[in-house]
Amino acid sequence: MAPPGDKTGSTLGFLQGSISGRRYEADELRGTDPADGRTLLARYDLDAARGRLTREALARRRGGLWRWEELLPVRSRSFITTLGEGGTPLLGPARLARTLGLHGLHIKAESVNPTGSFKARGMAVAVSRAVELGVTHVVAPSAGNAAGALAAYAAAAGVRATVVMPSDAPIANQQEVMACGARLILLDGLISDCGKLARFISEQTGAVDMATLREPYRVEGKKTLGFELAEDLGWTLPDAVVYPTGGGTGLIGMWKAFDELEAIGLISSERPRMYAVQSDGCAPIVRAHEQGAQFAGPWSGAATRAAGIRVPSALGDHLILEILRRSGGGAIAVPETDIEAMQGYAAREGAGYLSLESSAALAALPAMRERAIIDAGERIVVFDTGAGFKSEARRIDAPPVIPNDANAWPAAIARLE
């Protein structure tokens, strides 16, 4: 039992099946719902949180995402593993906004997180809670950024980590995993295949499976995106959120955050329209939304260079689809060729070097504007989920090498003009 001064003030109450509605003890180690194998969600004593988590209290706090400790699952500060995640800026990319004709465009810059992506949020909370519950070995499948985040936070917490990645995963992510001391296993397959191998390793070794939505706490870290968004906008919410969607944990987490913020009196009942963006080479959520389905069938032959959204089947599909419908939003598939084009375009227009996944979300905006899904004056938030340098390595047309001879420089530079 933690000493009184070590308590975080977490109001975590129980875990609840996302479909079954069944309740489970929160202080026992659990993965998915025993009733149906679906996601478990953490539930809090929101009446207790209301009295502590006020605007005034938050204004006095520092510490990134851990400022929201009443609505996070870690009970003891001694188990918090942090590298400084959260508290990322909400930027107004003025030049890009003008060229896209969207004056209310904002970008939530998650690429400034410690591991270069929004995955740091989920893994910080999930690893911290796992260690609090006695876990010493974690395993997860990943297409890229989650791998590096798990490896980094496991190292910070002093526990073993095993990561299973597709063999064509971005090199930067593979290097990050190895640099942090985790065991890296490359598999000739997709993220869904890696998930099967990760579950096999979990069964054989006792390692806890930290795959997307196969444990309850990564979504708790991701929901702080929603907390920060409300605070960034003066305790209001944007008109629309545009989010690159693979496993969809961020969408699910934000929607959960909005409900919790309303329950404790920090925001009203107004909600943004939520839009999931996928590549036309892997768009199971888009297809299911268009069909009005409750679940998304697996996407055959998934192919996109945006590794983070190359997810042929998402465990939280039913939650994503419900959020899109309840919010009045939707799902958009962008042509694969538009993703890389937008990455370069956004960089030239001053938005920075964004990941391919982030670029996919931005690439959806012109089509959304053309179809009158969004309006020029609306407040629209696009999530920059990761840094561009962590995207798949690709060949570029390199400039010629200039000789190290001052006499040759005039002619050499003239040839470049």
C-alpha cells in the first residue's frame, strides 16, 4: 500500500466491457473483456474528480499529461514513468491554412513528444500502470511508433520489452527499439500478423500483451489529447477533428475524455464532428462506415506507405464507428499518391516535416472542403501524430555534391540555378 504522500489522487473505480457492459475489479491485471474478447475501458468516480480537477487547480499544475492524475489510472506516484510526454502545442499553420482556404485550421503537434509521436502518451500510462500491477515483461506488435515508445518507457521503468514489427517497418523505429534495449522481432507480414505472434509470445512467456486496445490503459494516455484540446481552446471544443486512423485509440480516447470533462463540469455537451482518415490502400473503417456496419471486416491486401494506418483490422472498430456516427462526422479514404504529395506541400507551406500519417489527414481536407463537409471559417483540428523523419525511408533526388574547392564554386553554383 502506497504511503499517503505518494498517492496521485486517481479516482479509478472499475473496468467495464465496451460491449458487454460488465464490470471488473480495476486493481487486478486484465487484458480484454473475458465475456467477449473486446476492449475494457477504465471508469472513474467522476463526482470525486469534480471537486479536485478544476480549471483553477489545473492552471497551477505542471507536468504534461500527468496534470490530469485524477482521471488517470496510476494510484501511486512512485510508479509513474515519464519522459516529459504531453502538453504539446496547438499550432495555427498560417500559410498552410491560407493556401487550403481553411482559416480556422489548427494542428496538434504530437511529434514533439519524447519519442517523436503521440504513442508516447499511451505507453507512458500503460507501462506505468502495468508496473504498478506487478508486470515485469511487456510485449506488443507495432507498425512503427508504438514500438519505439514501448521500448523507451519499458527501459525507463526497468522492465523487459519485446516488440514484433513487420519486416518493412520504418528503419528509424527499428533502430529506436534496439537502442532502448528491447528485443526486436521482425515478421514477414502485416501488423495483424504481428499481433498474432505477440499473443503467442505472451502465452508462452507470461509477458503482458500491450497491443492496441488489448489492455485498458493505453487509451487512458491517449485521452489526454482530448483534455488538452479543450484546455487549449478555452474550455470549448473545435467544430471538427480530423484524425489519421489505424487502431483508432486516439479517437476513442478523445471521445471518452470529452464525456469525462462534461461530467466534471469543465465543458458543455457540445461535441466536434469526428473524422477518421485512411489510405485508399487500407480503409476498413471507411468501408464499414459507408455500409452502416457495426464492425469493420478485415481489409484484404492492405497497402500504404503510411505504416501507422496500415491496420487491416482494428479491435476497437465498433467504438470508432459509433463515435463517427454519434458525432455527425465520417470517414474519408485519401488516394495513396496524395499522402506523400501533401507531406511535401505542407512542409513547403510552413507546417513542418510531418509524418505520412499526419499528411494523410491533411490530404483529406481539400476533398472535405469540396464536398462541403467542412467550412472555411470552422475551427478544425488535424492531429500531427508523428515526426516526418520517423516515416518510411525513401529515395529522394539528391542534389549534386559541390567540390571542396573555392575556385570551382562559382561554376558549380551557376549550374544549380
